[in-house]
Amino acid sequence: MNMYKKTSITLDYQVDFRNKLGSGLHGVVFECKNKISKKKYAVKLVYDTENNRQEVELQSKFQSSDNVVRIVDVYENTFRMGKSNPLAKCLFIVMDLMKSGDLYSLIENYCVFTESQAAHIFKQIACGLFDLHKDGIVHGDIKPENILLNTQDSQSESNTLTQYQYKLADFGSSFVEREGSSELSFTPFYAPPEVLLKDTTWNKTPSPNQKTTQSSKSDVWSLGSVLYLLLTGSVPFVTDPTSSDMTYEIFNSTTKGDYCREGENWQQLSPKAKDLFHRIFKVDPAERLSLDEVLVHPWVLQF
């Protein structure tokens, strides 16, 4: 792939700026169509910054991964981000179009999944993460909104869970593990203790003895939080949903590793599932399972 093309994206693609597929912290996503093949893609529009180039370059390392969204083309163009804004240098990142939305929307529709259904989803996400970790890359923001869905058979109208491919997207918080991350970008419901402790907005009384290094083990915690949500219908570290101070509630529960072990859905989980959570939600990353260890845990291997 020619990493950065300086020609206008409009020479190769018809971008439908009326069809916004999504927006977030790192950019806006529209639908586009290749003028020759007529195939539809997603195009992410972001400012041309060092961080956004790093996102492109890290995600591009995994073009052959079955569980990472593939980048097709990248264009350096000028664009006006809003009618009142001046022309600015931007990147148009063309990616495979994931037509079936994200995992968060699927969770809203299903609410709670069986262990077999959750394992089917979990293993695909874990395989995508395995590819990253094998290359020394930390994703940094594993959450349902960053897991996109597509049907494996483009002709199929079925919405069964096994019909979907689940792929990692949004590498805006990713970094090379050995170099570390200079910037924190995370989602509190899924963030591990070492990330919340590092952020002074959340940690008002930092201690020099606290472990605050974000690593591949941080991704494992977030992955465990997603699995917990699939199996119970709630996030693990909100033990008191009626709390008037949700920031304190999340920080306190997460940094103590005090995940919710109450409620009918939790009680119905198998001993193997509960054991997996026990081994993932370790406050000390050194005691937490690595992704390699997660993939050979008895709960994962039984499906």
C-alpha cells in the first residue's frame, strides 16, 4: 500500500459527506465508493497530526489480520472541517466498510449473551489483540464501540452471531509497548487500575509506589471488562449504580479490583467463567493473565 497519496481522494473515490457513519474523539467517518470497482468503503477524516499518522502506521501493520479493520488507502489533502473553519491539512483514511455496526449496538439488542455466544465474540477480539501484542503494540482503548462487525457472507441476510466477523478498530490510543505512551486516552468503564491511577483527573492523591505503566496487560483487563459486559449485561466496576459520585465509584472499585459478584446473571455463570475473571481482574499487572494465558484458559478452550 502506498502509505500517503498526495492526489485528491475525489480522483479515486466518491465520498458521501451526507452519510456519516460515526464520529468520535479522533475523527469523523463517512461512506465512500471506489470510482472504478464501485465497491463501498468507510473513510475516516482526521487532522494531519503526528498522532494521527502514528495511528495509521500502527493499524497498517496488521493488514493481513482477520480481526483488525484493514486500511486500503490514505490521502494527504486539505479540507475545511466545518463551514466556519479555515482549510487545514487532513488525512482521508479509507478502510473496509464494516456494514453491521459495532459491538455496543449488538449488546443493546441482545442485552445478555450465553457463554457460548460470548466466547465466539471474545475469541475473535482476543485473536486480533494477539496479533497486536505479538508485534509489541498496545491497543489502549478496548471497548465495544471500537469493535466493528461485518457479515462473513456478504449475500447473507442472517443476523446470527456466528455470521459476524468482529474486528478491532480505532488505533488512536495505540502505542509501541517498549516506547510507552506519553498521552492517556481511555474509557473509564473498561480502563485498568494502572491507567486510572496515572490520570490526575481521577487520582487526586497519587503515590510514588503505585504501578501506573500501561502495557499489553492493560488491554487484557479491558478485554475482560468487555467479556463481563457480554455475560452479565453490566460493566464490572460499578458496584453501586445509585451512587451520586460515579467517578469515585468507578475509581474506587477499579483500583481495588472490586468487581461486582452479585445478581442473577453473575450467579448463573460457570465456575470456569468466574475463574477467568478472577485471574484477569488483578490490580497488579504482574499477577494478571497475559493474553497468551487467557487464550489457553479452560473457559476459552472449551468452546
